[in-house]
Amino acid sequence: MNKTDISAHFRDLQLHICQALEQLDGLATFNEDTWERQEGGGGHTRTLQGGLILEKAGVAFSAVHGPVTAAMKQQLGHEGERFFATGVSIVLHPKHPQHPIMHMNVRYFELEDSNYWFGGGIDLTPHYVDLEKATAFHTSLKEVSDRYDTSFYPKFKEWADRYFFLPHRGESRGVGGIFFDQLDESCGLSKDQLFAYCQDLGRLFPVVYTQQVEGVVLQEPTAAELAWQALRRGRYVEFNLLHDRGTKFGIYSGGRTESILMSLPPIANWVYNHEPAENSEEQKTLSFLRATHDFC
């Protein structure tokens, strides 16, 4: 499996996910923006807006190459003069506050000296935590991960708990998921097996998001629910701009700004010193996010 094959399969994965999400939404369709990177490579950014379920969705594919800058070397912790990177990145921002935000990224990185690794993961950010839905989400991630290595889920779940955390807030961005980076053959799996794991996670994405929205009885959101949704989206913005490694890599590598910031919600809000009312659903969610939990 070489970088050209991996890139082609990731492009197919992007199209598969978009088709599945269009079927789920039932109203809006994705528009595609094809772009080129001056230093080398390019990609296809697919976006959906104003759907029945999804207010904003982005599914981005890229395959870029070029010189490794000093800033990239510092972030990656690797030496090398030229790189190749390809992957798929997804963020879904739903219309209704009772539906969750979900993010996924799978990626492959290669240096010219043949050093390579895979990275990625899936995480769930509900505006209101539903313990049953969160448990089902984690169970699905564990089932896929266990097919490759039973150590993956607990290790990558703990990594996600550490990674998707806002230290300045003392709270998790959501209910976690799995996260991994710089995964290569030293873990005991072949390159083809690691790529298959990334592919399986990608195909799982629309399945688990469908599970999150199915069976949820919706009523017209209240003003309080919409205000809370905007505040939680604000937390999402804070994490992506301050801590997200993919965002930083995109900026440091001279990536395309519109595609890098595709993950941000359409509307977000910040309220000074906001504290939800005691015993409210908002307060219960915030308390949940200030602790670490095991789901399966």
C-alpha cells in the first residue's frame, strides 16, 4: 500500500461519507470546492449547509506535499526535508440542540526517508449529554478497534480524554471517543492493517451519527436551549483554535485557510462568567464534562 493508493482510497471514503450523510439529512446536498496548494498537492472540500438535520457539515479530503518547515519539525518532533500528507476530516454541526456535534479525522503522513504514520479518531460533543447514546457510541468504537487490537480502545480512549480537554476551562469538549497519532508498524500491525483500521473507522462515522439522531423525539427548541447550544459551540471554537493539532498543522504547513477553519460552527456565543441554573439540564451536562467517565 503506497501513498498514491492510500490517497485514492481516502478520496473514495470522503465520497462515501458524503453520500451517507445526504441520505440521513434528507434535504441538503454537498457542494464541492476543489483547490490546489502552491507548494504541492491540493484537495476537495465538500460542505453542506441548511439541511434538515445538519446546519453545517464539512467533509474535507486533501493530499499535499512539500518541504518540511522549521515550525512543522517542532510540532511533529521529526526531522526530514519533504513530506506527504493525505486524509479526510469531518465535522458535523446539527441544527437542533438535542443532536450532537461529531468530528472525525483519519490521516496518513510520510517523510521522504520512508518514515510514516497514521493518525485520527472520532469524538462526540453533545450539547446535552445522553448517557445511553454516549455509551452506544463508545461501544461501537470499541467493537471496531477490538478487531485489530484489544489494547487500542482503552489506550486511544484515554488519549482522547486527555486530548479533547480544555485546560483553561477544566472541562472536556464532549464525551470523548478515541484519538491516536504517529501509529506505525511498531504497534505490531502492518501498514495495510493500520490503513484498514482507518478505513473502518471512516465507514463507521455515518453509522454512529445515524445512531445518535435516531429515536430522538424533537420539539421546537426553546430560547434557552439555543442559547446553550451557542455557548457549547463557543467551547468547540476555543478548542479548535487553541489546542487542535490538525488546525495547527494546517496553518504551519501553509494549508488552505477556508478548509482548515471548516470545522468551526456557523454561529457561536460567549457570555461573561456564565453559570447554568442549579439542577438544570445545562448544569448537569457541565458537571458531567468536568469529570472523566468509563462507558464500556
